[in-house]
Amino acid sequence: MTKAVSRTDPAPAGTPALKLTGITKTFGSVTAVKNVSLEIPRNQVIGLIGENGAGKSTLLKILSGLHEPDAGVMEVHGAAVKFRRPQDAVAAGFGVVHQEQSLLTNLSVAENIAMNALSSKDNATRGGWYRWGQLNKEAEKILAKVGATVDPRAIIGDLSFVDRQMVEIARALRVDEMTHTAPIVILDEPTSVLERNETAILEREIAELKHVGSVIFVSHRLDEVRRICDRIIVMRSGEIVADRATEGVTEDELFQLMIGHAAKARKHEVQNRQGGEPLLEVSGLSAKGQFKDVSFAVPPGHCLAIVGTIGSGREELVRALFGAEPFDAGTITYQGSRLQSWSAARATRAGIGYVPAERKTEGMVGGFNGPENMAIARTGTRKLFVNPWRERKDGAQWFETMDVRPRDVKLHLSRFSGGNQQKVVMAKWLKSETLKLLILDHPLRGLDPGAAETVNEKIREARDSGTAIVLLADTLEEALDMGDTVLVMRDGEITAHFDLTVDTPTTLDLLEKMV
Amino acid sequence: MANPVTQQPPGSSLGTPSPAATRHRRFELRSLGEVGALVVLIVVFAALNPSTFLTIDNVRTILDQSATPLIVGVGATLVILMGSIDLSVEGLMGAGGMAFILATENSRGSTDLGAAAFVIGILVGALLGMLAGLIHTRLKVPTFIVTIGFWFIGLGIATVLFGTDSIPLLPDGGLKTWPNTVFLGLPFSFWLAGLIVALGWVITRYTKLGRFTYAIGNNEEVARSNGVSVSRIKVFVFAFAGACSGLAGILATLRLGAGSPTVGGGILFVTVAAVVIGGTSLSGGKGGVLRTMLGVMILTVLNNGLILSGVSSSIQSGVSGAILIVAIIVAAWPLRSRLRITK
Amino acid sequence: MSDRTATDQSARPENSVRSVDVAPAPAADRRRWRVIDLWATVGPLTVFVILFALVAILRPAFLGGGGLSIVATQCTAILLVALGQCLVLNVGSIDLSNAAIALFSAILLAKTIGPAGAGGLVLVIVLGAAIGALNGFLVSFFQVPSFALTLGTLGILQTASLIISDKTTVYAAKSALLTPMFGSAIGGLVTAFWTAVIIAIVLWAMLRFTTLGQSMTAVGLNETGALFSGIRTRATKIIAFMFSGLLASIAGVMIIAQAGSASSTGLGSDLLLPGITAAIVGGTAITGGITNPINVVFGALTVTLIPVGTAAIGIPSEAQSLVYGLVIIIAVALTISRKRVGVVK
Amino acid sequence: AGGGSGSQEAIDPNNLVLVASVINTTNPYMASMIEGAQALGKKLGVEVQIVDSAGSSQTEISKIQAILAQGKKVALMVNTVASSDAPTIVDAVKQAGGYVVVWWNKPDNLEPWDVGNNFVAFQKYSGVESGECTGKALAESLGGKGNVIGLAGVEDSTTSQTRVAGFKEALKAYPDIKLLDVQSANWDPQQGLSVTQSLLTKYPDQVDGIWAADDAMIIGATNAAKNAGQYNDIKFVSDGLYPPVVDMMKEPNSPVVGETFHRGFMASSIGLYTAYLAATGKIDPSTLPQEKRDSLFKLQCVGPNDFEQYTKWDNDVDGWVSQLVDGGDPWNVQPTPLVGQGPEQLPAG
Ligand SMILES: Nc1ncnc2c1ncn2[C@@H]1O[C@H](COP(=O)(O)OP(=O)(O)OP(=O)(O)O)[C@@H](O)[C@H]1O
Ligand SMILES: Nc1ncnc2c1ncn2[C@@H]1O[C@H](COP(=O)(O)OP(=O)(O)OP(=O)(O)O)[C@@H](O)[C@H]1O
Ligand SMILES: [Mg+2]
Ligand SMILES: [Mg+2]
């Protein structure tokens, strides 16, 4: 509160921190945000939810000066504003964490934190001169606030993904140092890449912020939203379809509002397929500084879920399985034969599919349209020729099955919203009859519950039709929900192995093995 | 792509940082590989030509010969740091050099504006560079092509200025002797180059312009979403590079004592090779002017050494080429990783 | 699954979905995109036609005097080099050495075609492909930037050419194998040119209808993405470079067919920049992933036409390089693919 | 030889265009060639077009073809970028029914009389003679004793090669003259500067004389010597007697001790005029003696005492050209009459 008092602010009490009227934004054939009006009072945390492609990110990009709206009026603390450049938004007191990380990996933490503030009145880089000492000091202060233990001199490229996310957040919170108005902090799916313990820190920080300004918080994890937010706004098809106080809305209601139908109760049936000749057998697998002495077996039609905090080495492990990263000891046996000189290409031809967590950079070719993206993953026999017309037909089919929106097979994949991109990435593997093993690294990251349901549906179908699954789940619940077996990893080693047909661990059991 | 995406080295996409990333932060002169290469060359040539290579005179010769590529190299480095490329240097040197000599006292007696002539030469370069930058940013034409275009435009301007009269010559003494006049043991030409390198270093290390240059090279869209006015920076940098070329043109003209549109002949190969050998990445965002200085030194020493060792001039391009290849392979070896992308 | 879609639609009326997602685009906007698409395909042709018409109007005799056939003859070598370049650019790399390969091949062929005849031809082409493949191998396995690596190869090949030519002009024995190339013409344009055009069409089909071609484009658009889709990215790049070397050596053959001799400063000693420029004027994106070999044909024709045109019109020789520079920039500004907005480097 | 083959009806001058094709427009030698062509055009009252090859055979050939395509009949003088261009160009001109005189480079086995009347003649100054005369001058000025270095032109340039050969031949007569090094400076003043700079440090205080295949390079060399403060301790010789070199020679006891005199404007106007005569039917190439179709012209050895007398030509190009035209005989004009028949032979050994 103390901070709040110290602020001099022109607007009479009661004027909303932010007031939008009739905001509209169209991209080519898509109206991403349609005539949105809303008021956000001071000192409130707003939850913004909606299915993939609902227009959340676009709306937030308008608020942060990345897009100019086609129509509509923005008022900040009672004064009408127009943002032409991100700096304008910063100057007006907006701090943003974008859905995709927007850090410059070759610059230092401190520089990145200072970055989009450079144009505003700010000492460390006044007159275009860098005063490094001061720059680093300021960064230190801010990082401390978020409880991040990152060296401000460190180069972003050297940091772990979580640390980077923390820097992003720290940078967003920076506005309340800089501007003299109450800040409005925008967080677009900041938690989708965080594990529990990191999320906790963020929640505390948001609570802090509430005292000085307002927060807009986007997430697909409804429990989280209800925990953190005072008020929840639901978007659908670019419009606001609901605006509720958190008290007295249940997750199911929210789900209903977002997707337009009730969530199907998912009964969790675990089959025991432990019999059967294992499809994949890993023994004593080790890679220096990443994971060591990992052993397990996956029979066909079986789902193995691996949980662990970031840095537990599970990502590296599955990448090694796919031949994308090297391992220096141990053996992988696939379909009874031991793998030599393994590579992603060989793996693919042998019927292994991999859905990376880094969707935009690794999972897809943004410059290709949906069908082309599906076509380039060629499991099984090697073809010599492609038939574009055929590709497009099959593609359209899968757009239907996966409910990809928009159903535009010509549109570059980069133009779709994250959730819909993910559906295409899944389809590219699921389409193949010869798929034997599917490795999923955070397959639901950034997906709305509806889309998540579709994807999980598909994963189950694949599993039931005999495809083995290795799953790195987003949440422990998900792991327990999907897995037949759950492995827990910590610091590159397996710390627990639960066969869900016999034992029924709680998320807490898993958690304690993780940290 | 619609939304800014952080292109992280895929190796480090999650969790542990990739070795690549950690290596890249090694700053400027701490690039021992290049220093080593230079030392080796010096030792080898000193051994081959004990009586001539390490003499004061030859050292001065090497420094004097390195001056022009150094000056051009500073501009080129900034451009390449943005992930762009500048192929116009030879043309701009020609234009700047001709403009200079025609504006100063010369055998054609065109005019004599004294010191203003220097300003004119540099301005011509800067102006052409700025135009290139504007065309690139406004019309979205790749720098590769824009600068090829300005190579010919610069050459064209120089040729038109040159006309069909006799060669413009500088009078003996005075200006002409300046580059080789020794000051504190080193030729002025090198002091000038050193000054420009220092300027370049300060810019890249301590100014918004410089830091934003790195930002743009790392990821233009992210830079933009971070509030970097990409187009403005680009135009500035190209203008600066143009000015460097102009100045280099002047220096080359002074050393030659005569005006010639092709005064920059062959400089492009040297500078680009030098920037790369120095370890500045052509994809942008990594490297720096001090590295380029190393690269220039390696190539100049190599060239001078080969001549002293009596190597036929016809195989010198071959040797430089081989060295270039070895240099980049050695530099890339420790960074090897299946997931590392190089264009 | 089917029932899921069912509930979906029952819950959310058809139009509400469509209205966001696949809403019929505003007519104007649709037209805009169609225009951009159209231009991407006919731009290079149009630009060439306009420039050619310009020259013909200012100097009508140019048409009568077979201006087009001159341009076609002179652009053959450039076109072949440019086709190789556009493949390499398409995988996101660049090959600065292919022009040098062309000249090297020419000199080698001049020396060998007398004694070895067709054997010499084969040798030269195989060697060219091999050098290209070596470039590709070094680029993809040592992970060095192609720009720098091929700059090095360029230097080495220049020296190699000087040495095997013994620093003089090498004259090729007359060979029945080559004379038809420039000796005969179809529709007024030399056979050599048509040969190159056919190669262009084949390459176009390769990119569009083979998995190899699709993989190349994927690599050019996003190499990591391609890798994780199981594409053999390294092999793909090597093949692209190999093509570049192969086409370059064919260009070398054409040089001998045209001039009957070669020297390291003679015909073909300056194909590099014209080659790259032709590829880009032909709509190839220097950032990779976008190219159309058939349009590169018009790119090459344009690049050749400019100096010829300036001479034909009679622009003073001092001003010609100035004009060349300007026109090249304008041509590219007109033909560059505006399809994928975003970063231009 | 298939002499009379070419079509031999006279072309009306109004339907004729004189074309001079040069390697570039910036090299003083080339600039002078352009000057001569224009002077001739003025004198004859015929349109002149200049082709700038910009150092590229590709550009050279296509531009020439473009001009042939303009419709008018062409009388062409071409200083080929590389000798290998000659056959292609000659063919093109023959096809178009024009007339061509090639200067400086052609394959030895490509002879005008084999081609026919359209290939009127090949003309050049003897490179060997040039090298011998400047080599001798250098050796003499050093009293037959000392160390010298040489700067060659483009590596695969026959002109450069013949001049170097002549230079070495001349030195044979002076056993005490040591040729330390010959490096290529590509006809380029800039490279002339840096190569000399390096050689002077390679042989500290040992170089007594510098020979260059062309004045463009000696301009660089002299400046390198000045920068190294050795200008007055070294003797210089070179080919071309460019105006800047004349100025150097004007200096009291100038270190520039030997030159050859031949002029671009003389070469180009002689060449063009020859082609013009054939085109307008004033001469019938097939009836000319072979030495008039593959010709070596006289170049003058120039020393410190007599160079002044050659400068007069530069101040009066038009005068010289009208003297050429009035004389009506391109093979007999002072100071460069016809002296021999090509192809030029390299000295044995
Ligand atoms: N730059 C763009 N060009 C074209 N269409 C776009 C662009 N950005 C977003 N869209 C479209 O606008 C709609 C809204 O996208 P947006 O990213 O705002 O959705 P979202 O609510 O953030 O989805 P998610 O939950 O997956 O992040 C989508 O249909 C998307 O395809
Ligand atoms: N690139 C050039 N720049 C300036 N002058 C040149 C150039 N090339 C030749 N010259 C001048 O033209 C004359 C002869 O031309 P040149 O020596 O280039 O033909 P060439 O190289 O012998 O042909 P080839 O390569 O077939 O042997 C010489 O006097 C030389 O000074
Ligand atoms: Mg979003
Ligand atoms: Mg999204």
C-alpha cells in the first residue's frame, strides 16, 4: 500500500485504470478482436480466458502497442491514448509478458530488462549512453523483487527457460519503478511454461502488484485463474462473452463459457499391457550432465508419463530417444534391435514421432501451410514424389478431425494461434499408419481446455490402436490421467517408478520425489 | 511470423544452457583462437624471413596496408552485426575518393576547398550509405542486392567525376605524405584507422545505436517488439558504414597520390573475409569490431608475408582462401551440435 | 470423435464459428492477396517484358536486329549459374564459388576435350558436382556459414584456374559435341538457351513434385523444424550444393561451346554477381524457402538485358554502370516476394 | 586463303557508325583510346559509339552485339579484354556485315586473311620491343650494375607477358643487373603501390631500379618509393609515357629514366580508320599484304632528353588525327609507322 500512497496521479478517484470501448482488430480474413469494451479498475487482478484463437493475445498486443486497433478507443486513467510503438505503452504504464518469450538472447539480462524502456526517461541509458554499473544495479533490484536469483550480467542465451521467463516477468513489473501512474501489468500465459514451484513465486508477486496497480492475467489453467484473479473475463471468437466475479463461478461453468459445451467427465481407465514384448527398451542410458543411468521399457499401446521439474533432464532424455541429441553410455533397443548411429531421420522412418515443446521453432515449419507441414513428416517407407493435390485433400480431412481453426489449408501455419498450430503438429504424426512410438513433450502447452481435450482424445485413440506413447506432461494431474506408468526424474536420475495398475500415487507423492 | 519468437539455440530450448550459448558470450578480444592464428603467422613468417619480416619498416608497411581495410571493416562489422551485408564498399570508396581529390588541390586544378574536401569525401560515402539504408528499409529490398546496386552506382558516380580528362594527381609533399608520416613510431594512416576502430568499439559497447545493432542482429522482430526502431537504426548504421567507406576512399587516394574510381579494388573480399575470420557471425548479433581488427591483421600479415617469402602472386588468393576455410572450421569446431543451425 | 464435433456444432451455431475463423474475407482484401500471388508468379516476366519493350521503343532496330536472341545467347551461362544459386538460396545458404567452378570447368574442358572428347565432358561435369558436394559437406558437417566457406573455395578455385591454364588463354579443340549448342537455334534463340530453360523447368518440377524438393524448401524455411520432422537436412543441403556445382560446370561447358577457349580473365570470369542477382530478380528469397526456377529464367534475361540495353540505347559509357545499379535495385524491388512479410536482411 | 570472301560493296558513311570498344573508361590508356576515336569521328563526320567492357568479356561481347543489332553498318575497333574474345567478336561482326580491327589481343592462330574482309586487321605495339627498350634504359641508367624489380600486368595478359619477356631479354646483356622479383599488379595503380611497398621492405635498401609493364602501375610504384623516402635513390622505367609520368620526367634529374611512347588515341584512331577505309571500300583487305593485316606498329623508346618532343602530340589529338586522315595511309603515320608483321614471337629461352 505504501507505494500506492506515494503516487501522484491526476485522475479523480474511481476512474478505471483502463477503459476500452469498441476495440476491433482484423487480420486479413480473420477478425481477431471484435468490438471489445471493458473497464479495469485500479488494484484488481483480471483473468482473461478463452479458447485458442479467441483473440486474447491480439487484444493484449493492442494494449502493449504491437498492433494498432482498426477501431475503438483506449483510455488510461481517464485519458484517451493511442499506442503507435511499444514505448508508448510502456510510457503509459503498461508492462507486458508476451505469450512467446521476447528476449534478445545475445544481450545481458540487465540490457533486456532495460530494453523497451530505453526511449522513456530512464537514467541508465539517458542520451543513448549505456552506464553499465547503474544498468546492472537497477536490474538487480528488480530481479530481487521477483525473487529471481539471476546475474544481471548473464547473457540470456545461457539461462534456463524458467530463468528467462522470470526475467520477462521482472521486466514487465519494472514499469511501476519507471512510471508515476499506477502500472497495468499484462501477463499472457506466463505460467504455461512454468512448473508448480515457479508458478507459486509468480502468484505471490501478482498479489504484491495488486497493491500498486492492476493486472491482466491469461492462462488456460482454470484452477490457477480462479486462485489468482478477482474477476474473470471470457473471450470467444474475438468477443467478450462473459465477465464474472471469481466468487461463484465454478471451473465447469468457465469451461462451458469458453468452449460452448460442458466438459466431458473423463473416467481414467488404466489398461495393463505390461505383458507383451516391449517396443522400446532403454537401459543404463546416460548423457554427460543431462541424465544418467536411465532404464525403462515401453510396450506397444502403453503410455509412459515422465514427470520432473525443469532441469530434471527428461527433455534431453526424450530428445536422445528421438536421435536428436547424443547419449554417451547405455543402449536403446527398439523393436528388438539395438540402435546404432541414431538420428531423427532414422527414427522417423522407423515409425517414431516427436512433438517438441518448442512449437514455433522446432515443431513446425511456419512458412508452410498445414498440409505441407503434415506431409514432410514421412514415417515408414521413403517416397520419391509428392502429390500436392492429394496432400491438400488429406490435410483438409485432418483439419476437420482435429477441429483446426480456421479451416484454411492454404494459410501459413505461422498465422494460426498456438493451440491450432499444436493440433496440426499432432496431426502430422497421427496421420501415419506406420507410427509405432509417439514422444510428446508438453503436448498441451498453450492449449485451451477444449483443444487440450481434443488432443488428449487423439493421444488416447493412438494409444488404444497400439501406438506406444512417451509423455512429458504439463501437469502432474495430466500425467496421472494419461499414463499407464509414471516415471519421476530428478537431476537426471529416475527417483520413482509407479505402475498405475498396482499403485495409485497422489500428485504430492510425485512432487516429493521431484524436488 | 506474426508474433515475436525468441530464437534460442535449440540445444538450450529448455533447461540446461547449450555449450554454444556459453561460448558465444566470450567477449571481443578474448577470442584466443584468432590471436593464436595471428601469432602463428607472425612466427612462421619471421622464421622464413628473419632479416626482413620483423623490421620496423615492414611492421610500418603492414600497419599502413591494414589501415584501409580496417576503416572499411569497422563499418562492415556494424552492418554484419545487424545480420545485413554491405557489398557497396568498393564503389563508395571510389566515389568518396574521387569527390575528395577533385575538391582538394590537384593537377586538374578543379578546385581547392582545403579541409572541406575531407568532409565532402566522407559525406558522399555517408549519403550513398544512407540512401542504401533507406531503400532497404522502405522498399524491403535485401541489403545484399541494394548494396550490389550501390556498388555500381558509386562506381558510376566516380567514373562520371573522373570523366575523360587526365588523371587528377595530388601535388608532392603536403597531404600526400601524411598517411606515411610516422608519429610515435607508427604511420598516421594506422593512427587514423586505430581511431576509427576505437570509435567503432565505443559505439558497439556503450551506445544505444551499437547495442541495438546487436539486438537487431539477434532477432529483428523481437527487437522491434522491444521498442527498437529497427528501420532508423539500420539507416544510421548504413550511413556510418558509408562514411567509413568514404574515409577509406580518401585515405587510399592520399596513399596513391592520384584519383582513380577503382581505388577500392579488391577491398571487399578482404574486409568480408576479415570480419568472418575475426569471428563475427554473418547471421548477426555476435562478434565485434576488435575481432574484425584481428581478422584484418591476419590477412594483411598473410599477404605481406607471402610476398616477402617470394610466393608467386598468382597463388595468393588460393592461400588466403584456404586460411579462411581453416579459420572458420576451427572456430566452429567446438560449437558443433546436431541442432546448431548455420546458414 | 465424430460426436465431439456434433456437440460442438450444436452448442455453437455454424455462423458464429465461421464469423471469426473462416469468415469470407472482405472482397478487397481477397483481391489484394490474389494480386500478390499473381505478381509473385508473373512479376519477373513482366519486368523483363517492360524493360525489353522500353529498349525496343527507344531503339526499334534492336528488335529487328535480333536483340532477343543476343540476350538469350549471352544469358545462357548466367542462367545456369543462377539456377544452381537459387537452389542453394532455397535451402537458406549461398554459394559464392559456383561462378569460379564454371570458369574452372571451362578451362579444364578446353584442355581435356581435345584428347578425351566426351570423356572430358563427363569428367568436367562430375568434377563440378563433386566440388559442389564438397562445399555442401563442409557447410553441413562442420557447420560453418556457407557465405564464408564458399568465399574461401572461390579463392582456391581462382588460383587453380590460373595454374591449370598456365596463366594464358586455353583453346579448345573444335568438338562436334558442342557446336550445336550455339551453332543451331530454335525460334531464333540458340539451343544452349533452350537447354538451360529445360533444366529450369525440370528443377521447378523437382521442387514442386518430389520429396527432395519439398525437403529443400522446408530446410530453407526452418531447418530445425525440418530436422524434427525427420528430414535429412544435411543430405538435403549437400544435394543442393551439388546441383549448384553441377549446373556451374554445365555453364563452363557452355562457355567453351560459345567461345571455344577460356582464360581466367576471359569469358565467364564474372558470373558470380550476375548469377546471384538473376536468382533474386527471379523472385528468389535470399533468406531461403522461396524460389521458382522458371522465374529465374526471366531474372537472368533481365540481368543480361540491362547492360546490352544501355549500350543499344546509346547511354554514354561513363553512365552505364550507374544505370545498371539503379535498374537492378528497381527490378528487385518490383519482383521480390512480398508474400511472407517480416524480416528482410 | 579465302581472301575475297567478304562482301565488298562500299558502305555509305551516313549509314555507318564508328565503334571503339575499350576495356574500361577509367584507365588513362583507355581514356586516351576513347579520345582518339571521338577525334576521328569528328574529322570524318561519322557517328561514334564507345563500348565500355568494364573489364568483362561478357559485357564486351554482348554490348558489341547490341550495337550491331541497331541496324547501322559498323566499323569497329576493339581492344579485347581477353584474346579469347576475338573469335566471337569477329564472327558477330562478319555476320552483321560490319568491319572490325582488333587491337592488342587475339589468338595467334586467328588470322584476318582466314576470316575474310570483315576482319580487316589485327594491330598492336610489340610488347617485347617495349620491354627491351625500357629494360635497356633501366640497365644503362644503373651503369649496368644493381638490383631491380618488375611489376607485371594481369597474370594472363599476353601484353604483360610479352613485355616482361622483352624486359628479361634486355637484362641478359647486363650480367651485373640482378632481377630480384617480378610480381603482378594487375595494371592497377593501387596494387602497384602496395606490391612495391612490400617489395621495398622485402629488399630493404637493395632496390636500385623498378620496371613496370604499364604506366598505371609505375604511378603506384613511384608513390610507394616516395612514401618510403627512396624516390630519388631508385630509377624507374615503364611503358606508355602517360602525362603524369611526363610531369615526373620534367623534374630536374628525374629518376624516371626510360619510357616507351605509344598512344591510346593513336592506336584507336589508326584501328578505326583502317576499318573505316575497308567499310567505305577505299581499301580491299584481300589485296593487302599480310603485314598490313597482322601488324606491329613502331613504339618509340623515350629517354630523359627527348621525351619533350612527344608531348606535342597530346596537346593536339585533333591535329594528329587529321594528319592521319589526310595522309590516307594508316600504316604510315609518324611517329608510329608499321614496322613488322605479327604474330609476335617471344625471344628464345
Ligand atoms: N499476425 C496475424 N496475422 C493473421 N492472423 C492472426 C495474427 N495474429 C493472430 N491472428 C489470428 O487471430 C486470431 C486470434 O489469435 P490470438 O493469438 O489472439 O488467439 P489467442 O486467444 O491468443 O489463442 P491462444 O490461446 O492459442 O494464445 C487467431 O485466429 C489467429 O489465427
Ligand atoms: N584492365 C586493364 N586496365 C587498364 N589498361 C589495360 C587493362 N588491360 C590491358 N590494358 C592496356 O591495354 C593494353 C593491352 O591490353 P591487355 O594486355 O589487357 O590484353 P591481354 O591481357 O594481353 O589479352 P589476353 O589476356 O588475351 O592476353 C596494354 O597497353 C595495357 O596497358
Ligand atoms: Mg495467445
Ligand atoms: Mg497462442
